[in-house]
Amino acid sequence: MTTIIRGAKILGGETADLLVEDGVIAEIGRVSAEGDEIDAAGLVALPGLVDLHVHFREPGGEQAETVATGSRAAAQGGFTAVFAMANTSPVADSVAVVELVHDLGRRAGLVDVRPIGAVTVGLHGERLAELGLMARSRANVRVFSDDGKCVHDPLLMRRALEYVRPFGGVVAQHAQEPRLTENAVMHESELSGRLGLPGWPSVAEESIIARDALLAEQTDSRVHVCHVSTAGSVDIVRWAKARGISITAEVTPHHLMLTEELLAGYDPLYKVNPPLRRDEDVFALREAVADGTIDIVATDHAPHADEMKRTSFEDAAFGMVGLESALPVVLKTLVEPGHIEIADVARVLSSAPAAIGGLTGYREPLAVGAPANITLVDTADSSVFTTERLAGRSLNSPFLGIELPGRVQHVLHNGYRTVAEGKVVE
Amino acid sequence: MKHLLTGALRREDAISLLDAAEDMHEVQDRQLKKLPALRGRTVVNAFFENSTRTRSSFEIAGKWLSADVINVSGSASSVKKGESLRDTVLTLAAMGIDGIVMRHGDSGAAQLAADWLDVSFPSVRVINAGDGAHEHPTQALLDAFALRRRLFGAQSRGRGLDGVRIAIAGDIAHSRVARSNALLLPALGAEVTFVGPPTLLPPGADTWNTTVTTDFDAVLQQPLDALMMLRVQLERQRGAFVPSVGEYIVGWSLTDERRAKLDDDTVIMHPGPMNRGLEISSRAAEGLQSAVLEQVTSGVSLRMAVLYSLIAGEEPQ
């Protein structure tokens, strides 16, 4: 099968054609071959996007999302690979569950779904899950996380880091000191005091990151910090990297754009963990992406059925969907203000998350010979983000009604078209 | 004013509610206390969190205004219960009621209920009878009412609380009474001081329209028109807020010794229910300076005024 992409701006730079043959990028330049043509005039060609942090809710939470509907949301957003978190029901703490999720992903066929294995059995933080067996399984797990919960026991964290090192695994930590955040639902601040909502202090994140950086140094292993949300966390990660510690960090699109002021009306749509924080945190996070302290943007796509959000703020579930809006928010918060170039988007949303997760085929963005995972974006488009752009099962996006730049027009996954003219190909 | 959700009222709105409560207060001296003002109107007391005094107070207020008053209680955790808070609120509204008096353990619950009702049942009024650690506006209003009567007696009508010095002591962090008072009393011209253990002061309280301190004895050395003691909840001890009950009493209880140092005309207040011997001594609670039972009586008058002005009154918007 041959597809020719005509006249795309490669990584936002020079205009060229891309020849895709048998699922591989065969040529970049002036292509004279014949086949299916995609008119990409004016569109930017990016590598297929990779999300290291999504929640697909299956098994157990199918009313909010399934692997199939989550895959649709991912494709719509320009993604060709995602890492699905382990906090399903049952928890992905066994070979059986990670292989189930892996197989469901293949069946859906829109993106590579890489299961993340739980660090501890049932996410209970008491004993290690069968990390090695999950690594050796058909699901080939390399990322382990109790996300949603913190691996707060320092001994267990140390053991997990030691144990995954020989097979190139990484522990992705949800940094949240549990005692400092009992019942916490929003950033601890003057606003939380006024609203009478239990606060989630920045130190609860920062103290765990500092500890885990030192544990990673001690064990000479790799730690990845999920959804960094504070300026103080950025400083600690920067310090740890300067010290040579194998630490990587992610930030979510919503933490790059939104702040706690949105909570003043108690709308549970804005309830997320870690919570939305202050302007100065948002600016520090943007700068941290620019200077490489934060390696990647990951969505923490967290779909919830309506009833989980249409209740009181304290009762409502944490989380927001983010796959479909990720690239537009990155363009708005990082590219438009000049923190990074379009070409850097290929790094923070594709090659770097793939490298952290041990995913092959994404090392060099849009290289001849690499699998044809290609996302074509109309960066000149600017439009109000609406539910029509949401392709998953849940609508809990905080960006609805906001004007955002960029629209994904076409996506190729291993040479197959998964999105055409802005719509998921069924 | 369509709903009463917060103590953050404009001065003139607050004073007009207090004055209306004066009118209602006179009814309490009558043998036949019922007014026909809300005849044919239905008010639901929706209490998702346990309460005896506030619920009874609203119930009596509604009944003395001849409204039909229904009491509904429910579990606070709607998701666990299977019906969402939104469904519960809309279900009640769909029965054709005129007002919901809502108490809920979660901050912001009354605000959300009002938002939902404004879309589907815009004629239904919401009165916040306490939402989590956020606000309890009728308590603040009745405090202002009781204090104004104590200070100005028959000359109360039309007045604010200009220059009146009030200290509020105890667990400020978890107190919806403190928050509503911190919004209402300064709007009426009062000077409010918060005092409590450093662990029980809310984050950012220093940016509110109040003075904040941890030194109770220093506060008591300044002239005070009123001292309001808040309930301390011992079940919060897992939060490690204070080392011991004994240490709390030494630092922040209104003991007999501290009461003896107060000016004779400093009004002692407490929103109840009281932990006698913990935040307030029995003598302090019952002495002539104490306005605790006047607060309770005022609560009925004030709530009559609120129900009347929201449900019977003309809609200014």
C-alpha cells in the first residue's frame, strides 16, 4: 500500500512530500510515485504523538471510557501511541489484566496501547506487583505506576526502582504525600481558605519528588515524575538533573494553561489531581518545558461519566479528558508565546515520551525507514473547542468554549489512515 | 437578592434583612405567633448533614409564616448513595416547591444547587443553611441581629455595627460560621479579629477583612464589644491540630478566669452546640453577658425575615 503526502511542512520547516510504503516512511522530498494522495498543502507534518499518561478505564469503568473509545480520542488528538494507566478495576497489577488491555488496544487498532503495570498489588502500597512477569508478558510492560495513588512507602519505592532496573523499566510516580493531602481537593491557598475546601499543599508533591530523586540516585535507576504541577517541583527536578540523576518529568496541558481561580464557582469540571495551581506555577512549568527540565507533555486523560461530575465539588471525581485538546493547548501555551518551536513539539509530544516508555520507532521524528506514524496539523486554524472535537466517551473537558489554535487533519498509524479530514476513520 | 448563599451582602441588603427580622421578632411576644405571609407556599428543609438547631429554627420560622414545611434528610455522599445531589435537588424542585433550605457537608453545595435550579426551575429560591467549611450566612445574620439588639436595643433599626469590635475564637479553619461572619460583620462596619491555634487558622486568613492572631490573652486585653467562641471538634484530632485538650484549654478556652477579666458589657456569643468545659466554661455560657440563648431566639426571627424576603417578596431582578 502506497500513500503520498503532498506538500507538508516537515516539522513546521521546509515543504516536502512524504512517501509511505508498507507502513514505513520510504522517502521524504519530491516524490514522483503514485498511490493514495493526501493534500497536505499548508499542513505541518509531525511524528505521531505519544502520550505517556492516559486512563482508559477498561476493565471496570466502561461507562466513562473503553480502550476502543479512548483510542478514538487519542487518534482524534493526533496520537499514535498511548500508555494506559493501571488504576482500572481490577487493577492492572497482573499479566492477565495487562495482556487484556494490550489485546483490546490491538483490536481497536487506532493507536498502540501500551499498558502500564501497577507498582503494588491493587495499588494498595503494601507489596510489589509481579513487575517482572508483566515485563515478560505479551504486553511487554516497561512503565510501572500506581498513578492515582503515590508509592509513599520509601522502602517499597526503593525496591521497585531496584527491581525494574535490569529490564529497563521505569517507575512513574504520582507524587503526593498522603498524610499532607488527606481529603484534599484543591490547591492550598488563600482561595482554598475562603472556599472552605481542604487544601493540597505544594510541599506534598515536592517532598516526594525530592525523596524519589535521591532514591533514584541511590539505586541508579530511572524515575519518572507524573504531572508536575508546582514551581518548587520544577526546581527540585532541575537540581536532580544537574546532579546526574536519571529523572524525567511530565506536565499536563491543563497545568500549562489553567489556574485555581477557575474553582471559585465550585464547578467540579475543574477538579483534578494534582490540582490547578497559581499563575507563577504555570509560568514556571512553561519555562521548564522550554529549558528541558520537564521532558514531556502528557495528558493524564481522565474521562468521567457525567454523574461523577454533576455533584458537589468534594464528592466529584478528579480528572479531565485531554487527548483531543493536547496539541492545541501545547501550541497555545508553549509555541505561540515562543517557549518552544514547532519542531520541539515532536520531541515533547512524541520522541521523548516514547523514549521514556521504551517504545521503538519514534526515536527520530519523521525519519526515512521509520514506521509511518505521521500527524498532519493545520496550525493556522484557530477555533472554539467544542464537544464535536471530543471523540471519546466522556465530555469532561475544561477547554470547551475556549478558542485554541491548531487542528489535527490527518493521521497515519503504521501507514494506515486513522484520521482523515479531521475525523476518525472507523 | 434571589438566593441567600453567602454572608457577603451589601450593607443596605444586610440592614434591611436585620430590620425585617426586628418586625418578625415582635411576633415572638404574641400569644398567637402565626403570620399568613407564606400561606400556600412550600419550603423544603433539605438537610444532607445532621442538624437539630438549624433545622428546627428554619422549620419554626417557616411554620410561623404559615408555609408548608417539609423536612428531607439524606446522605451527604450522593455518589455512594446512587442518586446525585443534582438529581435530588431537581427532584424536589419538580414537586413544585418555592424554596429549598439546604444544609450539606460539602463546601459549595448550595451554590451548585442554585446554579442547577436557575437553569431548570428559576422560581425556586435556595437558602444556604451551611455548606461544609464554607458558609452559614443565616448564622452570621442572626449573630449580627442579636448583637445589634444587645448593643442598641430599641434603637437598632437602620443601624450597622460601625466600630463594633468582635473577636471570634477557636477553630476558624473548619468554621463556616467564622467565614460568613468575616464577610458580613465588616460589611456592617465591625472590626473582626480571629484568634485560635496556628493550626486552626485557615490559609490566607490574613488577607481577609480581619485581624488574625494566636494570642487569646492579648486579644482579651483589648476592649471588646463581643467575643464569639466557636465549637472545637475533638474528632478532628487525627489531623494533629492541637497536642491535647488540656493545652487547648490553657491557650484558647473562655475559662472563668478569662471571663472575669472581660469588661462587664462584653457580649459573649456562641453559635452552638457548645462543648462546655472545652471552648467555654459553663459560667461564661450562662452569665448575664452571655447572648447564647438570645442568638437562638434571634435565629427564628432572622430566618423568618429571610424566608419572607426571598419567597414572598418581590423579585428585584
